[in-house]
Amino acid sequence: MKKSGKMNMISNMTKVESVPAQAADALLYDLGNQPMSSQSTAALISVKETAIAKVPFTNQLTPDTFLRLKQFECWGGMEIQDILEEALTAFFAGKPEADRELPAKAKEKLKKKLPNLR
């Protein structure tokens, strides 16, 4: 039985080898099928391997602080998670308590929620 054109297209889309990796510029600027260099591929793999896990959490801010956060997110070109990471890292720099180990009981309780915690 002959496959329809649609079926061939769908089966081709599911094959990994049917679409070679392309350089970002080739995709963005429609430069044709220019395969990624091995250096670009290695860099992409390296980024995936070193991705840092993020822990979602909620908190509360005053309306004025939240407004300033959203304004900086918009005009400063940073995501809220990056703003918080940078701000908290700077805050903790002068606080030796932030580097002190948790008591064993508290750390075990936290590890139950976050199994990948060091």
C-alpha cells in the first residue's frame, strides 16, 4: 500500500537524522542548510551538562518593591530569577551566617524536599 504524502512527511519529522543540526545564523537568517561546526556542537553539549538546577519558591514583597522589580525586569533586560540570584548573592557576600552549615536535623528535612541538595 502506498503511503500518502502526509504520512511520509509525518514519519520524516519523527526521524532525528532527517534534520541535521544547523548553525543558529543559518536558521535565523535563512542561509540554507549549513551544519553546525563541531566546536558549536561541543559548546551546546557543555551548556546542557552544566545547567544549574533551580529551586522554585514563593515569597511576598511590598507593592512598591514588586513594581520596581517588574520595571527593572522590563527595562533592565533581566529575568526576575536572575535579578534575585544577583541580589541575594551580593547580600550574602557580607554575611558569614549564610555559609554556615545547617544543623543535621534541618539539613535532612531540607534534603527530603530537595534530593539533589549537596
